[in-house]
Amino acid sequence: DIVHLGIENIHVVRAAFRGLTGTEDSTTSAGGGGGWLPPVREARQKWLSSISSILAGALLCAEKVGCGTSVLLHCSDGWDRTPQIS
């Protein structure tokens, strides 16, 4: 089976983490009239989406390997998604 996991690249995942931890300027700024809460909610959603995709992929691979099936991980758009799963 070929499974596309739809995992974002490492730059998107890193930005989501930085937004969640408050180290990304766009989420710590109170400017823009919306206050600090909407950016925090958006950052939390991006992080949860990213980590959910990564963990779902890792679980799928672990289940396959646990059943004795070989698994080949390959990122068709660079190198950064494969190590997120393995």
C-alpha cells in the first residue's frame, strides 16, 4: 500500500511550535486589534494538527512493523518529513 500522510514540512511544524510557545512574534503581539487570544488559539490548532499527523503516521508505521510488514518511508518533496515519522 502507498499511503500519503499529508504531513507539513519541518518549517511549518517549527513555526507552529514557536507560535504555541510564544517565541513567534505574530502570536505574542497584541497589535492588530484582536488581542493575544486569537493568535494563541490559531497557533494551538496548527501545532495540534501538525503533531497529530506526525503521531498518526508513526502509529501506522509501528502497527505495520509490529505485524511483520516492512515499511519504507520516503518524502517526495525533500528530506524533512521522513525523520519526523521514524
